Amino acid sequence: MAVDPELLIHSDLKSRNFAAFISLVIRVNFSGAVGVLSTLAGTILIERDWIQLENQMVERWGEYRARSNQLWS
């Protein structure tokens, strides 16, 4: 787990300025949430493309089988 450099530099921020500390915690959590959601969105896009590619391969395989059956019949 990565530690925000701001927290290392201002380790007494919680006791000196509680509002700034809460703001920093919210910013760090929000940034993490955005990162997780963007990763999830990318994974969904890749999965969708993979499914489309797989469906195309299945269709082409069916066409190939039909043509080869016609040749050998």
C-alpha cells in the first residue's frame, strides 16, 4: 500500500489542522476510487472486445465447417 508523501511530510497534520487532515484523507480515498473504477472500466471493455472476437471466430468456424461439408458431400 502506497503512502501519500504529504502524510509523511506533515505527520502531525491531524493534531494541528483536523479539517486539512480530513480533506487530505478524502482526496486520497477519492483518487484511489477513481483509479479502481478506471481499471474496472478498462477490464470491462477488454472483456467485451474478447467476447465479440470469440463470437466472430465461432461464426467463421461454422461457415468453414459448412463449406468443407459441401466440398466433401
